[in-house]
Amino acid sequence: MSATTENRSLGRLPTREALLQKRRGWFFGMSGDQFVKYLFQGNATISIIVLGLITFTIFRDAVGFIPMNHASLAVYRLAGLEYVDIYREQLTTHSTMSRYLASVRAQKLDQLMNKEGLAPAAAMATLAEFDDFANRFADTINEQETLLGSMTDLVTAVKERQTVSEDIMVGKQYLLRAMAGATPERAAELQRAADVLTVEVIDFKAEFQRVLALRPEIAAANTSQVAALKALMAGAPKFADSDLQRRMEKFQGFVQGYCQEVEVTAQKMAAWDQSKPIGWLESFNAFAFGRKWVTASFWQDWYGIIPLLSGSLLIAFLALLIALPLGVAAAVYVNQVARPVEQKIIKPYIEFISAIPSVVLGFFGIAMLGETLRRVSQIPALDWVPGFPMAERLNPTTAACLLALMAIPTIFSLAEDAINNVPRSFKEASFALGATRLQTIIHIIVPAALSGIMAAILLGFGRVIGETMVVLLCAGNRIQTPDLTSGLGVIFQPVHTMTGIIAQEMGEVVRNSIHYRALFMVGVVLFLISLLINWLAQKIVRRYRISIG
Amino acid sequence: MVTASAMSAPSPSVQSLLRPVVSVGSVNGAPTPLAPQIAIEIDDVDFCYGASKALHDITLNIAARQVTAFIGPSGCGKSTLLRCLNRMNDLIDGARVTDGQIRIDGVNIYDPRVDVIELRKRVGMVFQKSNPFPKSIYDNITYGLRIQGESNKARLDEVVEKSLRGAALWDEIKDRLHESALGMSGGQQQRLCIARAIAVEPEIILMDEPCSALDPIATAKVEELIHDLKKQFTIVIVTHNMQQAARVSDRTAFFYLGKLIEYAETKVIFMQPANAQTEAYVSGRFG
Ligand SMILES: Nc1ncnc2c1ncn2[C@@H]1O[C@H](COP(=O)(O)OP(=O)(O)O)[C@@H](O)[C@H]1O
Ligand SMILES: [Mg+2]
């Protein structure tokens, strides 16, 4: 009793009353705790929904690409463009050979003027016989070119008509759809407008007969060309110089190959089937394995991701190659070697790099780095470096240098974390056994932190492959698949990238067109790559947590 | 608890451990003239962490092929002194010996000409928490030799067996030498660390509370091992378990607040300590 009285006097409630006085909510009947809980729950839900919606939209817009590409490829075949392309290939081989002759001539000219000291006019005179030969070789293709031109005209006309008729059909559908909720007068008006539009149904078989009709002429042209080439080769010029002579002999080999190709092409054209349907897989593969990305072409658009994907990967690997040693070495140094004062300076400094806007880096790349690299590459003493001197100032290497700079903070921070998580006792044990600092780092610290470092590398890779501005500004933006077989010089050949192409083309593309959807497909590929990288990194880190305990 | 089970284990009784030490004798830390059996001379050492002084005027001699125990309340500087003996304190910024000398074989180990790597090969260390590397048992033991450049497989195999036998671990794990060391029990891990330390054939082994994380049975095994090891090695052990000091050591040093209070034969420290503080500490009446 006395205790209760005492409590009261201190302003305290008796226990029973205190326990039963749960307060009612002050915000829509919710208590503070509940409110906070719902607030966070709501935020989390919204984030997840937004993410889900974004993913869904991207995938939906991308998936539409397959049927559209399917239709496009179907017209490519039906209208006969595919047929003409078979023929075009043969002509391309011929012009490649002409270019080869031109390069032989350039080599000879160089020899005459620089080694033998002939005046230009004299040198030209010496080359007259060769020039005559080259010209006569070039003339052997004239007939074919005319034929290719006529065929091209025929099939593009058909394709054009098909495009127009598709456009009209779409317009008509719009009109008819608009009739649904319109007033009767307005509906009648729309109906009349729609009736005026006639959709032409093209009989591709019949149209193609005109192209087929050229077949005898093609055969005749082939025969006369092969005869002309044989006659020409009999009188091919000979060089005293063994190197040039070898190149000439190689050229003769080319010509023989070409004569065979003429036959093969003729067979292919004969076997080509206009009515063979395009498979769905084929229209997907044209994207996934296509080596051409050609848009807004008068002939045929191609949406193959290979040049973009390989460009992106090439740049990302180069960037990692630079960033990896720097980032990891810096992490090891800061964590294991540096004095506390150094740590305090270096860490924020490296992390500050990631605060530089990428467009500023890109600008720096164009204005300074690319130019400097090219200057360096033109130093004669460095001629032995593959790809030097560089032809272009903007190329994968320029972009990779800057991307490496952007990946270094990511790799550095994560690798430093991983190294920091290696128990201090490992290091002490190693030192106590008489190991030097370097031995301890190499044999104990880095292996123990390896999975963390791997995760750091992966996330650095993710950072690099998703980066847009720098590659758009510095990669050179030429759509071509880097030819890795041609040696290391490939790292100085301009490329285009997945991120770059989206940024560059998305702005001017017609909504819902095939091109628009192709860009979304590229986006999906990027998305999947990032997803894969993050998943792998998480998996590695989880395993690493377990192994260190 | 520790006492009871360790006593019941086949380890020598306290009485037999407390047999007299003949030549290295001193009372209250005053060294007698050097005898050949002295492994380490600690001479008037002061030690600082930055500005704070952790050791004051420590002077004691550690006898070769005997077990010397450092006892005292937490924070009195036992580990600090132990880590001075192989210069592990070099790894801590601002930590340094400010005065005095520590001599091994007559050489001051803080002399600038001393090669720390060589010192640590000769003065091995076992830590409070067992710390095998996240590698195989085999790689753990051969680590010390490999970094010295030894790559002869036969020689390494031989050392692994010898060290594991030396650490009384061979029969337990000889079939899983290439499994991860982290899969062993705590007691096995600690004995592996001892095996790893003796693999480089040191002369002196420092142990910083090697049993504090082990259960009584594992503790008994390690204590037994220490008893065997002193035939070959000079052992310095830090412990806060007085029974353990009594069981395993020949000589005991009692520290308090960074000062050496008393250093004598273990028997003397436990039976008739000269100092009242020592007496209070060993009898458990210490704050
Ligand atoms: N790395 C360190 N930095 C600063 N002071 C330390 C450090 N290690 C130990 N000390 C201090 O030195 C004194 C002795 O510590 P220590 O030798 O670890 O004691 P013990 O091992 O006897 O418990 C303590 O006061 C402790 O706070
Ligand atoms: Mg300690």
C-alpha cells in the first residue's frame, strides 16, 4: 500500500493501469511504429512494382521485334532481294581483286620512286603495262554490273510497292477503327475515305519472272567473262622483284578461285527458292548472330547484334585489363602497406574519381586522350607496336582508358573491402613464420580475398559494359565487327557499342517500328548481361563469406 | 573445471613439474651472471604504444629448453612483452621499444642490422585464437618452408610428418592432409598451428594464451604437448590460468600494470611468493 502511494506521489501510475493504457493511434488510427512500418513497406513495394513495370515494358517492346523482322525477311526473299544479293557477292569478289591489284601497283610505285629514285612521270611510264592489265581486268566485270543494276532496279521497285501497300493497309485500318465510336455522318465519311484506299496485293511470283528472264543473259555474261579472264591471265605482266612476282602469282590464284565462284554462284541462283518460308528461329538468329547492323537502307535493313556486342565486349575487356591491376594493386597497397595518413588521402581520392560526370570524361577523351594517343602512336620508334600508327583518334583503346578510370573506384572499393575482411590473424601468422610483407600479400591475403576480388572485377565489368556516354563519344562509332584474327591492331579500329547505338538511334527512330524494337532487343541483351554479372558476383561473395567464416 | 579434467589426464602432476632449476636462478627479477642455458635476455626494457607506456623496466632471463610462464591480470602487458620477443609489435603503428635491450645469443634483436625475417624464423609464435590459413593441412605446415624457397616434395613430406608427430596430431589427421585446415576441431587447429610453428625449426616458441579458446580435453592435450616440446624448444607461454602455469611451466613471471613484480621458479611463485601482490594474485584474492 505504501509503495503505491509513493509511486503516485512521483507521478507514476499503478502497474495495472500502466499496463492497460495502450494508446490509440495518432495517424489514421496507426501508432508511430505501425506508421513507420507501412511507410517503409510502401516504399519497398513501389520500388519493386516500378522495377517490374520497367522490365515488363522493355521485354514487351523488344519481343515484337521477332515477328516484324520475320515479315521483313519474308519480303526480302519474296521480292527477290535475296536472289540479287547472291549475285552481288560475286561482283564484290571481283572488286576486291581489283583493289588487290591497286595495292600491288602502289607497292611497285613506292619501290620505283623511293628505292630506285625515279621521277613520278618516269615511274608512271614504267607502270604503263601494268596499268593496262589492271584496266582490262576491271573491264571484265562491266557486263555483270549492268545486269546487277537492272535486277536491283526490278526488285527494289517490287519491294517499294509492297512497302506502299503495307502503309496503305495500316492507314485504312486506322480509318476503320476510328469509325467505331463516331457519329453516323462521320462514320460514313470515314468509310468513304477508306474505300478510296486500295491495297495492292502483289503477286511476287509473277513479278519475279522479269528477273528470271535475265538468266540467259547472266549465263552468257559469265561465259564471256571467264573466257576474257583466261585470255588476260595468259598475258599477265611479270615482275623482276620476287616479292611482287609472288603477289602477282597469288592474284592469278584469286582469278582461278573467282572462275570457280562464278559457277557456284550460278548454281546457288538456280537453286534459290522464292517460295521457301522463313523460319521463326531464322528471324531470331538474324538478330542474335547477325553480323550486319544496317538501318534506313534503300535496299534491306539488317539488325544483327554481333558488331555491337563484340564492340562492347572488346571495350569492356580492354578497360578491365587496365583497371584490374591498377584497382587491385591500389587496394592492396592502401589496405596492407600504406600508412594511416596515406590511407586517409588515397581512399577518398580514388573514390572521388567516380564523381566525375562521364560526359566530362568523354570530352576529355576526345579533346586530349585520343589526340595524345595518336601522337604517341606516330612516333617512328614505336612502329613495332601492333596497330601503330593509329588511323583513328577515337577507337576502343581511347574509350577503354577512360572506362578503366571509371571502373577503378568500383574495383578498388570492393577489393579493398574484401582484403579488409581477411582476418588480421592470417597476416600475423604469416609474419610470425618469417614471411615478408610481399609473400604475405601474395600467398595469404590475396588468395583469402580472391572471391571478393573476383566479385569486384565482375561488378567493375558490369559498370563498364553499361556505361554509355564515354563509349558514345570515344569509341569511334563505326559499326563493324572487330576482326580478332587480324591481330592486336584491332584495338585501334573504331567500333560501335550496344549502349552507344541505343543512345544514338533511339531519339530519331519511329515509335513501334522494327528499328525501334530492335533497339529494345539490344536493351534486353544489356539487361540480361547486367543481371548475369550481378548474380554471379553475389554467388561468389556468398561462397566467400562461408569459406572465411 | 579445467583443473579437474586436466589433472585427470595423463599429464605430470604439479609436484613433478616444479622440480628445481639449477643454473638460471634469480629472485625478483635480478638475473644472475649469464649462464649458457639462457635463451633470451630481457634487459631493462621499456615499451610504448604511441604515447602510452605499456612496459616499465622489464628485466628477466629466459632459460633455454624450459617453459617460462607469464602471468598477471588482463592488460598488465604479458602479450606486449611476448610480442616484443619476435618483434611482432613492429606491425603496430607507433609501437616501439623505447629503452633497454632484448638479446638472443648475445645479439640485440632491435639492432638496425638485425633481419626481422630471420629472427621470426628462429622465434616462432602460436596465437591465442588458432589461426590456420584457409588452405589444406599440408599447405599450412609447409607454408613456412615454401616461402623460404623449399620445393623438394620429399623433404616437405618429411617435414609435414615430423611436425605433425611433434604436435601429436599425425595419427589423427594423416589421412586428410589435403583437406582444408578449417574443417578440423578447435583443439586440432591449435595443435596444427603449433605444428606449423615447429615446421620451420625455431629455437624458441612463443605462445599467447594458446588454450584460452579450447575445451578442457583439448587443453590437456596441448599442455601435454608443451611438456614434450620443451625437450627441443625454449617455450614462453602467456596464460591467465594459474593452474596451467603451475602445471606446465618451470619458471613463472608475474606482471602487474606493465611491471615485472616477481620472477622465480614456478614452485616458489606458487608456494612461497616473496611479494604480497604475487601472493594475492596466485591465491585468487586479487582485484
Ligand atoms: N595495439 C595496441 N595499441 C595500443 N595499446 C595497446 C595495444 N595492445 C595493447 N595495448 C595496451 O597495452 C597494455 C598491455 O596490453 P597486453 O599486453 O595486451 O596485456 P595482456 O596481454 O597482459 O592482457 C594494455 O593497457 C593495453 O590496453
Ligand atoms: Mg594478452
